[in-house]
Amino acid sequence: MFGNISNCQVIAFGNAENGRLWSFQNTDNQYGYSRKITPNSTGKELDAETGYSYFGARYLDHTLITAWLSVDPMADKYPSISPYAYCAWNPVKLVDPDGRDTIYVNLDKGTINRIKSDGDHSILYYKNGELVYSEPIQKDKCSFRTNSYDLKYIKDNKELKCHNEHLLCSDIKIGEQIFEKIANIGSSVEWDYYSMTQDYGDLSSSGITNETIHYKEQYTSETVVFWDHYHPTNSSDCFYPSYSDQDHARELNGVRCTIFSEGRSMDFNKYVPSHRNGYITLPKFRQLWYRFAR
């Protein structure tokens, strides 16, 4: 009933040389098929009739030209990349789960890159240069749009620059799910997530360790439903909302504001003093954090 088991090795584009390829042969009708079962960079089924790997949207030829056999349906959005290229010709660092939409979240730099569009989504989280988590999101559940811009700001009487990257999510809950995944995995920079009254989520980072910079007039009590803010674990008191965080919570005027750090979170806006020049002191907030953070 079962045929031979041969050894093969899987290289970056998925072809097999020295790993395990199981060939099943039905001796009654002589129809057989092969299924790749060794974990590899593609992890997809090998079609025995064609010798190609099937990804759901396209077939991949990894034996001759290491490329897709059909044109990327969104090729017009990426004129600098061949419409047949697998992972933009970089399969060591990149992953293409089904030949369509992929969003890369870099937790080291606070960057968000969307390689494709208009397809089922795969959110890939990278930390220390390695892929640490991925999650699929169906096209009909949420759509995404990316936005980035350079921003100047003043700190300690000096003009500085930062680069903001945003992922706009049509489903607020999915956007919050992505933010919470970032907070749980851990990042070396700060992140913000705003649920907007226009029924979309705004995930962003300025790529800075100890602050995020925004056009604050975009985020007011009239436009924001809630604000989630992430602090990286870079000090023993990393959970403390800075004066600028507290000022922003005061500007949001009662909107739920939650700080995330060390794998925990706590709503802090209700502790912001009502008078303009008052702030939660670190000792006071430390007591609140260890009592109420979940």
C-alpha cells in the first residue's frame, strides 16, 4: 500500500534534496501521489503530477526558476518587482503564505510594511531579525491601509525628526488584536493604537524607545473611542505614563486610556488629576500598577 521513503533536503525556495519526501503508491490502481511532510520554508503540498507546490492562490516552481507560475494579481501595484517573484526574491528573510497579501510588523524598528494588497492577509511579526509569530486574517474580516510620513518636533529646545508608520484597520477589534499581540510579544519601541469614531483602528509607531510623536489634533475626544499605549521594557518603571502621556489623556477628556507594559495593562486616565498642572507621581502610580494591572 505504501511506497518508498526517500531522503531530501529543503533549501530556501522549497525544493527538496535531503529531507523526507513520502511517496504513496496504490498498488491496486497504480495511481500515486507525493506529499511533502518535512517542515520547510513553504510548508505547502507538493503536487506529484506537476512537481509544483500549491499555495492556494498560485503554484510555485521551485525546481527550475524558483518562481510563481502565474502573474501576481496585484502586480501593477509593485512595478519594481517581477510579477513572478516569490518573496520578492528574498525567501531567507521573507515569507509568502499564499501568494497574496502580507503585512510585516518589525518590532525592533516600529515599522509596518505591506508587500501586497487585496487578498487574504497574513500578519507577520519580526523581532531580533527573526519571524516570531504569524496570524492569518480573512479578507472579508478586515481590510488594511498603510500610511507613513516624516514629522518634526521640539524636545529640550531642539528640533528633531522622526518617521511615523501607520496601519489603518477597517475592523477595530482586529486592529486591537494586532496591537495586543505586539504588546505581548514585546517591542523595543513605543506603539499606539487608537479606536476612531469613524469605525476604524489606527496602529502606529514613531520607532522611538521612549515616546511616540503624532499630530495630536488628529486624536481628540471627538475622534477617539479609546487609546492603547505600549511602553517597552527598558527600565524598572517602564509602566509609568509620562507627563506627555498624562497630558494627552487629559486632552482626550475622559476617553479610556490604557497603558501596556511587561505583558500587563491598566487604564490610567481616571487617575489623571483634573487640574491642569497635576500629574500622577511615580510612587503613586507604582502602587496602582501592582494593585490593578491585569
